[in-house]
Amino acid sequence: MTEPILEIKQLKKSFGQNEVLKDISLSVYKGEVISIIGSSGSGKSTFLRSINLLETPTDGQILYHGENVLEKGYDLTKYREKLGMVFQSFNLFENLNVLENAIVAQTTVLKRDRSEAESIAKENLNKVGMTEQYWKAKPKQLSGGQKQRVAIARALSVNPEAMLFDEPTSALDPEMVGEVLKTMKELANEGLTMIIVTHEMEFAKDVSDRVIFMDKGYIAEQGTPQQIFETPQEARTKEFLQRFLK
């Protein structure tokens, strides 16, 4: 196997006395789709936010192509550019239209010239089904599913090496969920490296190369979707899946 894009070693994160991540190690390889499942409060979102350094880990290492990004002097902006992030609450700029939302990071962070940024934004908006008729719309004119697809296009437009999704469907009405999952499935089929915190079990089963079950700040079990969903080994995994897969 090739060298991993990301290696997370013995990661810990505490908020005051509360240790949310207790000792997490994980390697992520190019083109891999990893779904992270588990109960609320198991540390899934904190883990994702720690990978992207939206939360600063209390201890441990995050190696990006073999270099520890937590070491003093490491260029964090460059690292963050390589990890696209899609949140449950979209985080779009309400005052900008759809096209500008997909352009702004390219011109400000990556310093791309306007015409290149615009053509990349249009390509990615088309890819997620947000075609020209939507480009001049402001976020408030869009449905939740449309907003989330714009957020995905925006993240894709900075050419990330991997994409992190934090419960990307949890703020959506049930009928909107399918369109976002379809978009993500297409990205997975194109070979995009993805780490997805999700409660959509069917989706995790369908799309993932690997499923990670987190419990109380640890990775309790991991394996292929078949192993996790059909023959889980740990009592906690079985208990969790019984609740979900009734």
C-alpha cells in the first residue's frame, strides 16, 4: 500500500477536565472513503475538527505526508487548504451569491486570478448539480440541500487532497438528504479521499471502504462495511447498530 496521506497518532483532546478524545490512531490513504459512526457524544465531530485543527489537540501527532502539522513552525494555512471541510450548517456567506461563494476562497486564500477561479467554481457547481440558473441566487433563496451542495462545490474548488464532512445531512429535511448523499456518492466514485461523520447507515454501508465506530472517545472497532454492519465483534458496536438497523 502507498504511504498514507494522513497519519493520526495517539490523538487526545480535552475540554477542561473532560477528555473527549482518549487515544485515537488512524491512517488515511489516497482515494479512501472512511465513515465515522457512533452515538452522540462519542467524539466523532471533535475528532474531525481536530484533524482540520479547528480544535487544537491536547496531545498526539497528525502527520500529513509524513510531516507533523502540530510542530511549531509548520505552515497550517497550507495544510488546511488541502483539507476541504463541509459542515452540517453549510457556513455559506449570506451576502454573496452562489457563484461568489465558490470563488471567494480561491481568490483570497489561493490567490488565483478571477477568471480561473470563476471557471473552476462553475465546473464544480455544475458537478454537484447547481447549474447556471442558481449562480446568481443568494443562500436565503436556496433549500437546505441546495445550500449543502454549494458548500461541497466551494470546498472542491480549492482542490483539496481530502474532504472532511461533519454530518453533512443532519440539518436537512428528509427529502433533501438524498440529493446530498447522491452528490457525495459521485465524488466517492471519482476517487476523492473522504472522511465522513454520518448517521446515515445505509450510505456508510454503500460508499465506504472503511467504517469506524467510535465510542466514548475511542475507536472501538473498525473494518469494512461488511465486517462492521454484518459481523461486528464488539458488544458496543452490536448494541449501537441494533438501535439503528431495526
